[in-house]
Amino acid sequence: MTRIYLDHAATTPLLPAAREAMAEGFARWSNPSSPHAEGRAAKAALEKARAAVAAAYGWAGEVLFTSGASESLNIALTRSAVERRLASAVEHDAVLRSAYDIALVEVGADGVVDVDALDVAMAGKGRAVVAIQWCNSETGVRQPIAALAERVHTAGHLLLVDAAQMPAGADRDAARHADFIALSAHKRGGPIGVGALLVRDLATLDPTGGQERGYRPGTENSPGILGYAAALSEPEDVARYAELRRRVDDALTSSGGEAVLSAASRHPAIGSYRMPGVTATTQLIRFDMAGIAISAGSACASGSMKPSHVLTAMGWDQTVSQEVVRVSFGRSTTAADVDAFVAVWREIAGERARAA
């Protein structure tokens, strides 16, 4: 059986260009912090990759390499020069776990940050860093970064954007308006274990000493970083993703399913769908048995039986929210793949209808 992979929001296959760049990086094994010729060559390659990542996202500030988006988020939340931390109620678990004192900002039924609630939260005493995701990894709902950034900056605070799901070049609003941007390599065809924190002004971040301009100790993962830069040089066909998602939206809603927020501004590669009367756990098992990989919620939380904090924040009933699965697309996804998914979905839904 040839399996079909529709969980690219969790991680996506390593691109051949990234694999080749990593092989070159492993061959250039010297420590980039060493002063000798071998070290200087490794350093030059590292800085070339740094410039490539900045260019891919249209970023004019600093690029600090990390182990992934989770670490980038943690650095910005715990070491930014602020007194308070705020985050939307639908942020990734990596944000919510970063600090015990994060104050959550409500979202509307559409999953978008409630600006009145944001204004109230920001009105407290002390400068804050405000974490707002580019798009939600469970629902695909995109936040209006430019408009929210204006409110954050007018109130005198800093904006952190979780852009792990954002294709390079897909949207320049984050690059124009964020103070910090957290990125992940393995979501974009690069290797696992590499990410970046884009920083507009290093004065807003407390240093620790060591590598990465003194803001992250530890020898850089040069092969992984070179692979990340190479992956970003391979453009993603966002328009094709959008067409695939429309294909699934139309098929499932015409078959008794529910597309979560089909009218909302969403990431073109992420769709969330409810199958009434069938739990997400049952659906995942059935799809996996049929050779199709999908997920429920974010990958970090899909193994738990807890209700989605994202859907709960949007006002969804616990029972209903546990009937929602996520489908996400990548460079390798084809129309035949999504048609196969739809066929199995209809089969499972049909069995439920007949048993009712």
C-alpha cells in the first residue's frame, strides 16, 4: 500500500536540496567559532545561510539560529526586556508552556484576537511582549498581523509572531511589523532540530553569552542551518495549496461534514473538519488503517485526549470539538491524495449515518 501523507503542518519531508546542503555541511565539519582557516570557512558558510534566511522572509533585522520554533518562542518570551507577557488564547502549547505568568487574550468565535480584550490586557502596568501567531496550526485561521501590530506598538509593547507555519515569501506583514518572529525549519522542508528567532532590535533581548551574537550558547548546528537555508530557496506553491483546500472544503461540506471556519482568512495549506457523531480518535485510526496520515489538533497535543484549547477558546462545545480532524498539505500533495482522503471520509461518515 502506498501511503498518503496529509499532516504537513506537523512536519514535512526533507527536500533534496536541503539534504544536499546538509551533506556539504557535514563535510565542512569545523567549528564556526574557531579562528583557523577551517573554522573561518565554516563561519562563512553559516553567515551565508543567515543572510539567505533573512532574505527569504524579507527581514532587515538580526537572525539568531535556534533548535526550532519552540526554543525561539521561549527565548523571546522569557528574555525580552519586558515586565509582562501576553498571548492570544489560541497560541501553540509551546507559548503557553513558556512562562507561568502569561496572561491570555480572548479570541472571537472566528478565532481572531478580540481587539477590545487585547487593549484591556495591554493597559496594565509595565511593558509587555505580546505573542500572536501568524496562523493557527489547528484551524489555519490567520491573524491580521499588521492591524494588531499597530495596536501593540501604539500601546508601547513588543510583538512576537509565531510564524512556524508561514511559507517564506507568503506574507510580508510579519516582517514589516513584528519585533520578534519564531521560525521552524522542518515545517518548510528543512531538517528537524533547527529554527530561527528573527529580532528587530537586539537591545530588546537579554544576552546570555556564547554563540549567536551572544544570545544563544552552544555550537551552531551548521549542517542543519545550511539545510534550512537551502529549503527556503525552494518556493512553495501557495495557490495550489488553496485549490486543494477548496477541493476538500467543498467535498466534505456537501457530504454532511463541517469545515471549521470555511469563511475565515485561513492558511491555504491547513483545513480542519468535523465529522458529526464520530470522534477524532476513531477517524485517525480509520484513516491510518486506510493508509492516510492526518491529525487532530497540533502534533504536540494530538496524542493526548484533552479537548483542544483552541476550539474551546473559540466557544466550541467539548463533545463537538472532539469530532474535528486536521488535514494539511505540502509540496508533495496531489489532487489524487485529497480525493482519496475524501473517499475514505465519506465511507466513514456513511457508516455512521447508516448506524444512526
